[in-house]
Amino acid sequence: MMASLEASSEKSEADEEARYEAVKAEAKADPRIRELKEKSDSAESDEAARAASIAYYHALYQRIRDTDQSLTERANLAEEAVVRRFTR
């Protein structure tokens, strides 16, 4: 019984991972998200790059949450980790 529960849990984690990656790829293709990424990549100062990167990641993860609400917790955790890197 435990083995089948573990296998089921692993399958659902794999399903969530696949869904997350698909939704993330879709979000990255959004013209608004791409524009924010370009601003981040072309910023002329560290401060501007940091601000633009944070705006990009906020928009990216919000788009993921808006697209698939079942991924909200995962998107929140990922966003917190990424933004933390820029605010140290």
C-alpha cells in the first residue's frame, strides 16, 4: 500500500512539474513578459538591472498563477527565492 502511495505521489509531482514548465514557457512567450525580460537584460546600471529583473519575475510568476491556480504555491515559493537573490 505504501509503495503505491509513493508511486502516486511521485507521479503527481512529475505531473505538476510538467504542468509548471509548460505554463512557465507559455508565460515567457507573453509579449509583456518578454518586454520586461528585454528591459532587464539591457539595463545600463546594476540598480536598473535589479529593479527590472524584479519586475520581470513578479510579472512572470503572476502570469503563472493567473494561468493555473493549482501552481500558486509553487510560483510563490519560486518568486520569493528569486526576488530574495536580488534584494540581498
